[in-house]
Amino acid sequence: MAVVWQRFHVLNRSQVFVVAAASALPIALAIALASIPADGVSWGRFLGPSRQLDPFINFGSAFISVLPVLLGYYHLARIGALMGIAISAFACFTTQVCAEFIFGLQVVGRSTVVQEATYVGVWLLLGIVLLWAHIRASNSDAVRDTQRSLRLTPQGQ
């Protein structure tokens, strides 16, 4: 595995982020499609946003939650995936709380278009924070040392 990793380790930081985002997209889309209420009842939402918005909310939450796991796995293999789960849980909690404020409590108004645009803004903001953390981590000496100790990079790099 180490030999394969070293030979195909050709992506730069931004390319890794794009590949991770493209990989998170079908996972989030599947979760969004699965959350479409067939009988008018959603996944236990009694108070809060309209059930018609569940796929939209769940897509954003799943996308932002899967992204840290994929980025962590790229940098540190299984150790990074485990660390990414903690970040993923925080990202999921954040998006769900923001969705409750935006759609349930309607802090930005009653317009669905404004609410959806605000929620997309939350996704983008969290995505930018993840990109910034990804760039910082890829430049970190601690991550590079850990990659060397796991034999994910050649010893000379």
C-alpha cells in the first residue's frame, strides 16, 4: 500500500479538496434523496422547518459532514479518518443548528429563497473553513512527520 500511495501521490492541496468534494457529493445526494418524505412525515421533525426542505437541509449537512472524513483520510489514512469523524460530528451539529435557526425560527425572514440562500452561505462558510484547515494541515510539520512514520510519503520528503 505504501508503494502505491507514493507512486500515485500526485495531487496538490486544491486538487485533493476538489476530489474530496466530488466524492462527498454522491454520498450527500443519496442521503438527500433518501430523506424525501413519501408519506408527508419526515425523519422525526415535529417542530421546525417544513418537511419539503428536509432533502435540502440533509444534503448540506451530509456534504459538510463527509468532507472532513475524506480529507483526513487523505492526509493520515485511518488515523485521519478517525480524527475527521470528530470534525464531521461538529460540522453536522453546526449545520443542523443553523438550519433550525434559519428555517425553523426564521431569523432571516419568511422568504424561502432568502432562507435557502442563507443556508447555502452557511455551507460555503463551513466549506471555506474546512479548506483553510486542510491547507494548514497539509503544510503542518506534525502531519508530515506522521505521514512519514506511517510510510505514506518517502522518508526524504
